[in-house]
Amino acid sequence: PSQYKAEEWKREIALAEMWEAQNAHMAGLAIAAEVKNVAEADAQRVAAAQEMECADAARVAADVKSAEAKEQAAIQEKQTAEAERAAAEAAAKALADAQEKQMVAKMLADEQEKR
């Protein structure tokens, strides 16, 4: 009987050790799963931050393009105004020249009439 008791105790100890090892293994799996979840959450946060940085960069690029387009429009407007002013000056000069030639021609005609 005492040998039987000793065998029974050995079996119970082995069973308890097996359960303990299995519980430790399950705890290890749970820790590994939690580490994996934390790593995935970190990766998602990093991806979201990178996405925001890309969106910010795109906004900055759009702002720069808009500013450049406004600057180009202002330059073209200035050039158009300068061209219009130059054309108006040329037209005024041509008119003045024509009027002067007309006056000279009239004076010559008047002189010839007097003769």
C-alpha cells in the first residue's frame, strides 16, 4: 500500500507539473499575442502618422502651386497692362504724327494757294 501511495503521489506530482507547464505555455502564448497586438497597434499609429505627413506635404505643395499660379497671373496682368500702355502710347504718337503731317500739308497747300 505505501508503494501504491508513492506511485499515486508521483503520478499526481507529474500531472501537476504537466498542468503547470501547460499553464506556463498558455501564459506565454497570451503574452506573445499581446505583444503582437501592441506591435500591430504601433504599426497602425505609425502608418496613420505617415499618412497625415503625406497629406500635410500635399497641402503644402498645393499651397505653393497656388501661390506660384497667383504670382504668374500677377506677372501676366502686369505685362498685359504694360503692353496696353505701350500700344496706347504708340497710337497717340501715330495720331500726333498724322496730325502734324496734316497740318504741314495744309500749310503747304495754303502757301501754294497764295502764290
